[in-house]
Amino acid sequence: MIPWLDDDTPLPPGSHALPEGSQAPGLLAAGGGLHPARLEEAYRRGVFPWFSQGQPVLWWSPEPRTVLRTADFVLTRSLRKTIRRFLATPGCALRIDSAFERVIQACAHTPRAGQDGTWIVPQMVQAYAAWHRLGRVHSVETWIDGELVGGLYAVAIGRMVYGESMFAHRTDASKIALAALVALCRARGVTLIDCQQETRHLVSLGAVTISRQAFERHVHDAVAQPELGDWAYDPAHWALLGIEAPGQLPGTLPAPAP
């Protein structure tokens, strides 16, 4: 049995989640609110909410956990060419936190192959929008001619980044945003991005699975590190992926993380 939470009940340890072979492997607890304090508690322990419309809030700690080590991000030749072309094309822009609520709404409502409905229900949108206003959640956005065509949103605590969801209305628009996030993370000393659960798409970009215990150890250390500070798009970060942005001096790199 999983525990039922009220707003004052702390989350149980991740090791108490339902095991593989159960009806809901990784399910840790149910109930409680989605206010920022609860979200902060959960993410600092590697726990995240995931539920559908009409369900209570469900809290998860999967075993194993899917992560993307920023050093192992797979930048294919074709994606490298796509990013270079994007950066060199007038009207194409990469922005951070300019349209967070539009990004999370697009993540919620963009159809996905093999998925019926969305877990980004209105309650989730409201909760993460409130957390965004407190500076904890960020969007990375791909724009073409003034149109938002792709992007992602992610949670950041200390030197830990948790990827939440992506969307694309143009080919590779979400991959460009993810590559920009990886470049920013490399510049700021973030070594691992949480991806929660494995998908073929994430694996193709370099994601791997690790044990819950290894993940929780990393989270414990990473969230205790200094905050990333101001999230801002810096074209110089592309150099960390071997891509020179237009106007950037060849071979220049951004300053290392403090």
C-alpha cells in the first residue's frame, strides 16, 4: 500500500516506491497539493508528480531512472547542420523564459504518437507556472519569424536540472532547444539532466538508465551546490557543443562555471 498524503505529511523515502512487477512500479505516494513548497521538497529528493485528469496527485520515484549526462549528449551530424543553419537564418531565435506559459501549454496540447491525452493537466500547468514565477522552472524556446515553434521546460535546483517535457511544431525544433539546454548546462557545471523515464527519442540523444540509489546520491550532492543564477541565452555556449554562432570569434568559449 502507498501512503496517502495531506499537505503536512512529508514524502516517504524513494526506496518505499512500489517495486517492479507491481501494478504501478515507481509509485511512491498519493495526495497532497502541488504548491511550490511540496514541489521543492519532492524535487530535492528526486521525486516528481505525474497523474491524469480525474486522479489525485501521484508521486513517483522510478527504478531505474533515465538521465542524460551532458557530456554524453549525442549531437548527430544532421542535427549539427540544422543548428548551424538555424543560427545563421534571419528570423530564427533561441530564447529563455520569454513565454513559459505558452511553452507548458504547448507541451500539454501537442499530439504525441502512441499517447492519448496528457499528464500536463490544468492543475500541473498552474503549479509549474507559479513555481516559474519564483524562478525555479524555466523554458527554452525555439522561435521562427516571431512564431514559437518548439521548446521545453525544466526545473533547476542548485546544479541539478530536471527535464520535464518538450514539444515541436517544426522538424527538430525541440532538439534545438534541448541542445541549447545541454550547452547551458555544460557552461554552468551541470553534469546530469533528469529525464525521468526512458523513451526511444531520449535514448537516441544519449540518455541512459541508472539505479534509483545512484540517482538519489547525485541529486543529494547537486542540489546542495550554488544555484545556476540568471538563466539567459548566450550564443557563446554553442561553442561547448563545437558549434560557432554567427558573430562569435573562432575558438572562443564561455567562462567556466563558478
